[in-house]
Amino acid sequence: MAHIRNLTNRAYISNSLKESLGRFEMYRYSFIYAPTGYGKSKVCKTFFKNYSGYTVLWIDADSSRDIFWENLCNAIKILNPSFAESFKKIGFPDSPEDVNAIINILSIMNSDKSSALLIIDNFDNILDDNICKIFASSYSSTAIGFKYIFILRKITSQNIINLISKDEALGIGKNELSFSLEDIEDYFRLNEVILDKETAKTIYETTSGWPYVVHLCAEAHKNGMVEFVNDKCNTFIENNIWLELNHDEREFLSDMGVFSSFTLNQCIKQTLLKEKECLDMLNGIAFVDYNEHTRKYSFNPMFKRFIEQMLKEKPAKELRNITLRAARTNLEAGNYFEAMKLFSQSKEYSEIYQCTCDFVHIYPFVIKQNKDVFSDIANHYWNVEKNGQYTFSIIICFSMLLFNEKHMVETLLSDIGNDINNDSILNESQKILYLAELQYIKAYTGYNDFNKMREAFNIIPTLSKSPVNIIANGFPFNFECPSVMMLYHRQAGALDEEINALEKCAPDYYRITNGHGKGFEAVMKADALYNRGDFDSAEILCQKTIYMADSRNQYGIYIAACYILANISLYRGLNDQYKENMNKIEQAARKDDNKTGSLVKLADICNACMLSNIEHQDEIAAWLKDQKKIEDTVSFYSLSFVNVLFGKYLILNGEYHHFLGISGQLLGLNNLFSYVLPQIYTYIYLAVANYQTGETEKAHKFLLEAIKLAEPDNIYMPFVHNYSLISDLIAETVVSRDFSSFIKHIVKISKNYEKGIKSIKKAGHVLADYGLTVREADVAKLAAQRLSNKEIAAQLFIAESTVKSNMKVIFNKLQINSRAELKNFFE
């Protein structure tokens, strides 16, 4: 939180840091400790310069002990010559007698009522056991008079640590001195550089708020030399940190530098040191961070990048040994993807192929940015002995399917099956179980034709009486997509047949997977009903889905049902129900316990869809506004849906040319899986983008294409969601009589939908501007529609007396006297 301004040579200090520093008056001793580059000295010089009510003395201990002591005596002499003379006679304390003599003098000094502040910079240069003993005997935090501030790079003395932990001394460390995300934005502004939030977040994530490195980034942005930040940072680290470390510390960092994060136990196994030795190292190196929640250690990202550079300079054999040892410790700790990366780097594959792991721990990493790791390991299937272990082989095969590497999957399926059948270590029962798992993957090669998939699934019971579990329990049935209909509606005019296929398949699928995706057929039908404008029937099915999914902890399906209910609430303008369903989505995502992270992504996507529907696109999560991040982090099967969301974001922001530029890519991906719903949305956005850029003929053509895809199944909602963007275009577009009824339904639903959206927005404004609770806002909205208290109570499922009391509060807060006046707030 300390902002070092290069131009003024002063530190900008945030309010929270000012507050922390100001607490020094409550303590005898204050310790400002942080590694190089955190601006400790500059912050203190800025904050304590001419500090009101104190005589401030500054001593730099960056010298010999004798010189330091002489400077200390000279400083004290300004306040009290007799004390200074006494200190000078004793000299720097080297014996117990010296320590006792100084303690006696300090006790007299500390009772002196003159307010003085002694700041000692680089204090760790002269800190030893004798100095620590002196502090431990004279720390009274309530005493007036002399106060001391010590600036140092790190604290290793247990005596001082105890003083701080017991709140008998003030401690301000790197957490307080680091830049927060907001500090980074402020600091760049002070240096005449305006950052967007995404760039600020990236800088924060890559620096962990290390002030000097943030300063380098600001200078680089200001001068247009961003590409040199890493080089300058590496030079700074080498000269000011790396060269200050001893040989053992460097070797320790080299051993641990291959880890993204690690536990103490992993550290012990990786370095072959004893527990105390590891703790001493971890506590002594200031750029190692400890997360109390996960109980894991990690490095500052820029510092880790430097260590990785240092690792490259090691002999190849030594580097391979370090990497391989780290791979094994990660494998043993259950960090399977970290182990995969390191085994891949060390070109050693046999151990990972012989491990038994759960796909739930692998699935979150099956994303584009990790494809090279998976592909490398998959390509080495044929080079290792399995010794009767095929769990990981099956996982890697399904992972390649998720990357859409169909040829690789076909080859692996065939060869893994042959190897299982020919493996003499396996008994017949084990072979059957493995072959059933392979058949499960074969079924998914028919995605998203559920008739073909069903035929393949039905082979599994003929192979094994036991449910498949290696893959089925490791990923959400709907991946990171809120809409099952998006995943399985593949042919215009065939939606009802597709729903029937899922309904017929569901019982068999649940039987062979022990309930995986429970409720998917119901949510698919609810999705279709919603898109057809049958909101009441959709709501009933969603409630059924929630019961089915919740009973089997199928949170992905549960979220999909809540997502539809939230959309229905938007249509009806029921803010309370809308908020409730969005809260349920967030709560379900948290139940994931960080096993996959896919539910968090799903919740982000649901929230972003809602925000785009009410045109609050600025509040969408940053990663969903970045096409590259979307491609790198979203499941390949769900990418089309998320691309639709990104397209809406571009359209709402008026970035029509940007959308037109990527539209070919979006259409191609939609065609790859014959996704009808994303194709409809994409054509609608193409119509809007062309209309807004003057290509009216093309706009009409694309809108007609969207209508042709949607009309056979009466899919209205893609048009309704975007009616405010296409209303003029629909009125202009010449359509055949066959489509006239379809258009009328769109217009009819859209009018009610826009009223609902307006009510939701208004409720939000009323909440913000007048302090109404969510419940009060919903009551007020219904009352404004002239509903009676009894009718409001029935619609919101609350007591009529509750409505009556809410109405009194609403009238009071809005300072009105009648329901007629209330109507003005929602128009």
C-alpha cells in the first residue's frame, strides 16, 4: 500500500497504511519489516518527517557496529547529553554486564516525559541476541516518552516475533506495505497512466503488489516499454536479493522453484532437509508466502520467474533430477496435474501412467492452455509399461476427447482395449471393469447425438454389472454450460425428438453411472419450455430438477435449473425471486469444495448472462470479457455458448466490427457440433452488427437465417432476449406468412419481458436510492400493479400481515401516501 513516486522521491501512503503507521504512538517499539523493494525507508521518511509532537531522530545502521553506536550516541545527545555519554562509555553491548547497564539506562530514559522518536534503518545489520535481550526487558507499550521504530528486511528473532504476536510491539510487514489492486490503479494515475481494470488485475496477480515491480510496470507503460519489465525485474532480483543469499539458500530455492505451491511435507521430501531446517529456510526467505487456509507455501510470482531462469542454467541432469523428484512429491500429495507437468518436463512417463487417481482432480485442468501437457503424455502411452494399471490411461483418453482430438481418441481406445485384453496381470473381472470404462468413452465419441450415445451406453450393462466411475463422477454433465438444451439440440425441427431421446436414455444412463447428471432430461425439457415461452411449465420442471439433482449432489444440473428460474424471474419482474435463484447458484458453486472449479466458472457464466440481459455488461467477470481467456479456460464443449455471451458483450458495447471479425470462427465452432441455439444467437448478433454498420441487406439475411433455425421448434427467447436490439430490424424484415405467427409470439413475449426487465432494474434503483430491502422492493412492485395485499401474499408466498407491515415501511421510506403514487416509481 506504499506508493513510491519516482518524480517527487516521496511515498504516497494509502489511508489504511497511514492508520497502521499512526498506531506507533501506542507502543514503545515498532518494527517495519519487508523484503527489498517494498519502500520501507521511503514510507517512514515520508510519514514521520516533521511528525507533530515528536523529535524525530534517524539513524542508518548500514555500517559497522562501532559507527552505528557512535551515531546513536550523537542522536541521543541532541535530547540528553548525559544519557548519550553513558551509552558512549558502555559501547555496543557485547557482554551480559553491558546488557544490564543499558537496560538500567533505558529504564530511566523511558520514564523521561519528553516525546522523542528514534528510527533505526537497516536494523537487522546490528541485531543480535544482546540487543534482543535489551528489548525483551523494556517493551512497555503504555509508557510515554522515548519510542523506537526499527526498519529491517526480515524478523528472525523469536523474542521480537513474540512481542508482535502478543501485541506488545507494533509490527507492519509486507502485507501492509504491498499494493492492493486499487493502489495499483491509483499509483498509475499519479504517474499519468490510466489502467483498465483487467490490466490492473493482471499486474496485481503477476507482482503480488510488490511496490518496486509495480513501479517498473508504471514506468514501462508510461514509456511504451512494457516488454522490458521482466528483464529489469530479473536484474533487480539478482543484484539485490539473489546475490545476498548464501549457497544453501540458493540450492533450497532451486529445489523448490519447480513447484507452483507446496506443503511443508513436500518441502521436506524435495529438499531432503529436516523439518526445522525447512521451516528456517521458509521463514527466512521473505519472498515465500504462506496461506494459512490451504497450509501451502508459494513464491512471489516475479521471484518465482527469476528462480525458473536460474534453474535453466543448471546442468541438464541436475535439473531433471530436481523436476522428477518434485513430480513424485506432487503425485504422492495428490496434485496430479502438477505431477503430470513435471513428469512431462522430465520426459519420464511410466510413473504417471501407473498411478490411480480420480478424474475429478484432472478435469479442471483439461483446458486449452494445458493442452500441450496432455498431448505430450497421451503421445507417450505406447512407450510405457502399465503393469495392470489403466486408470490413468482411460483418463488421458477421455481428456483428449474433451480437446476434440478424435483421431487420437480412436487410436487410444483401440490400443488400450487390446492392451487390457492382453495384460496377464489383470484377472477377467478387472478387465471387464476397464473395458466398460472404455465403452463409456466410446459413447461420448457420438456426442451430441443422444440416440447414438444411448446405443453405446446400452452396451455397458452387457459388459459389467457395476457402474462406471473412473470418468462419470469426475465432470459435471453440462460441463460449464448453463443450458443442457444448448449441448443437445442439434437439428432444427427435431427438438421434441431430442428431448424424448434424453428421457428414454436417462434411467439407463443413471443406472450405469450411479446417478451422474441426475435431472438432466428434466432440465433439458424445462430449457425447451422456457425458450418456447411456457414459463409456468418450465418452472414446475425446474423445481423437479432441483429435487432430483440435489438428492444426488449434481450441482451442475442444480445450477442449470436455478438459471432457468432466474430467467423466468426476469420475465416476471420478480426481483426477490431473481436474487434468490442467483444466490442459490452462488451457494451451489461454493459446495464444489474447489474439487473442479468448474462450478465457479458456471456460476460466473450464469451471472454474466443475467447481467447482459439487463444490460449491465460492465459488471461481468473480467475473464468473460476477454476472448483469449475464455478459450483458454472454458471446456471445448461449452465454448460455443460462452462465445455467444462474449458476442452479446461486444454488441452491447457497440463493438460491431470486432464481432464481425470473429463471427466466422463462432459459426465454424457452432457447426462443429451442430449447435442450433448458439447458431441462432450468432445470426441475431450478425444481423445487429450488420444493421448498425449500414449493411442492411446482410442484416435482413442473417435475421431470416436465425428465424429459419428457431421457428420449427418455436424457440422464441433468443429473439426476446435481444428484442431491444432487433425490434426495428424485425419490423423491416420481409418474412413469409409461414413465419408471421412466430414473429407475433416474439413481439408478445418481448413486451412482457421488457416490462419485467424494467421492473428488475427499477427495483435495483429503488433498493439503492431509498434503502428498501429486496422483499420490500418486490412488495412495492406488485403493489404498484394494483394487486391487493392478499394477491401479493399469494404470489410471494408470505403472510398477508407481512405484506401489510411491509407496505407501511415502503410508504415511509418512499415518503408517499398511496399505491397510485407508488406506481410512479416503476414507470
